[in-house]
Amino acid sequence: MSFEREHDEIMWAVEPEVTDGVVALPQPGGIALPGLRREPKPLTEKQLERRRRRTLTWGAPRADLDRRTLVLALLALACSLGGAMAVFGMSLTTDRYLVILLVPALVLRRGRVYLKDFGVFALLFFVYSEARGLAYILHPQPFYKPQLEIDKWLFAGHVPTVELQKWFWTGSMHWWDHLLIDVSYLHFVIPPLLAFLLWIRRRALFFRFAAGMLTLSFAAALTFLLFPAAPPWAAGHSLLTPTVTKIADNTWSTVGTNFSASKIIQGNPYAAIPSLHAGYAMLCFLFVAWLVWHRSWRWWVIVPAAVYPLALSFARVYTGDHYVIDLLAGYLYATLTFWAVNRYWRRNELPK
């Protein structure tokens, strides 16, 4: 026993200046391994100057914007948007929106900056829309059963689109049908409108949001090529869901929706997974929530903003355009895109 006691005493860490019988516990800082923590290198004068210029370049398109000019620009935006919707309905394509938003940009006297920023965004979005149609040309035969079976599994053998149309669809259009179709058309209105408002506030916010939109769009286009998914209305044509029909109407429009310079390749009727209606709406919600998260009044914005993706998703399921699994995939793609873009911004120290 005496040997064990002596052995134990030897194993204790004892400071030289500590009196006998008092044990000195190891300090947390003393067990850190040297060389694992690297101090950041100081920035050079050239790097500091480049960062300063980038911050100025990515600032507001008009730093001296006064309230009167802002109100006039918003009124011009409302007039141009309302006029376009009166002519084309709510199906506003990229080329149409490029002209719509040019009007308030000219009121701000920042037309050249607008065309530079939004022109590149519109060009890349046009490439995406053509890639979406190209995916259909390369792989025109869609999958019908996987998404249908997943919805049945999620809802205990029921398909939400089938059940909703049994309850509410009578074969003719009612006020709720028109309302839900108009809600689904917000897909063409809200994202570019949010992009422009962010651009007025700060160009860096617009660039960040546009990067998310484009990343999400091209990721979806690749998925459309690899896994073309038939929506519920297509399954109805194939008698897999015989009671489902595509509910569509746009009483606002006086010009055919095919009249657009942004369509060269035929559209993709089977681009259902992921649902970009759900994806874009979720991306808008995440971006707005991120912007106001540290504000004391954030819940007054976040809660109403959450209604947008939920209402739009319900409308798309009811009208026969999407299964619920399509929407969940869209939410997932948007969340991953939001995380990836934010991570890229932080790692490259881009202006916020």
C-alpha cells in the first residue's frame, strides 16, 4: 500500500512554488499544442485599397438618394409593373421584367448601372431557361411513379393533389380557383421585385441574392436533365391519378404568354423536381429573414414573409402542378443554396 501511495503522489502535477500537500491542477492554456492557431497575416496596402474600392463599388447605386426621388422611383415602378401586368398578365418573363425595372432605374438616374448589373443577371437567367428546355430535348421521357409513391407514403396512402381537387374543384372556375392561380403567378413577380428593392438599398445585397437565384436555377436545371419528373396533371393524363386535372387560367392577360423574346428552345413541361416555385419562394423568405434577424421587430416581417412560400406551395399542389415531395425538394435546394452562397461570401470576405 505504501508503494501505491508513493506512486500516486508522483503522478500528481505539483508546482515548485506550491507547498507540500497542495496539488496544482493543470491550467487549460497549458495543454494547448503549439502551432495549431495561426494568426491572420496583416493586409498589404494594395489589399486594403482593393477592399475599399470594392466596398464603394458594391454600395448603393445612388448614395445621395433622397426621399422624394425614392418615392418617385417607387411610383414609377408601380406604374410600369401595373401596365405590364395589364398587358401580359402576371406571367412576366425575364426580358419583360428587364424593361419594367428600367423605368424606375431611369427615375433614379442610374440606368447605366442598372443595365450593367441586371443585364448580366438577365443574360445568365436566359441561359438557365434555355438549359431547362434543352434538358427536355435530351431526356423527354419523365418519371411518373417515384414522386407519386413518395406522396402516398407521406400521407398514408393519399395524394394531396387528388384530395384537394376532390374537395374544391367542380369542373368550372370559381373565385378561389382564380385566387390560387394568381397566388401561383407571384412566382414571376416577387423574386425580381425583391432583387430590385435590394439593388436600390445596396448593390452587394442584389449581387448576393442574384448569386443565390442563379445557383438554385442551374442546380435545378441539372436535376431536370438527370431526373425529369412528371407533375400530377401529367400522371392524370396517364391515368395514374385519373381524377387530377391541370387547373390554369390567366384572365389578366391580353397577350399570349408565348409572346416573349426569352423563349427560343421549347419549355420543359416536366421540370417538377425540384419545384422552383417553392425554391424561389423559400430563397426569398430566407433572405428577408436573414436581413431582419437582428432587428427587434423581426417577427413582424418574418411571419408574414413565411406566408408567401406556404400559400404558393398550397396553390401549386391544388392546381395539379406539383406533388408535396416536389415542394420539399425545392425547399431543400433553396436552403442549401442559401447556405452555400453565404459561406462563399464569408470565405471571400465580400461586401455585405
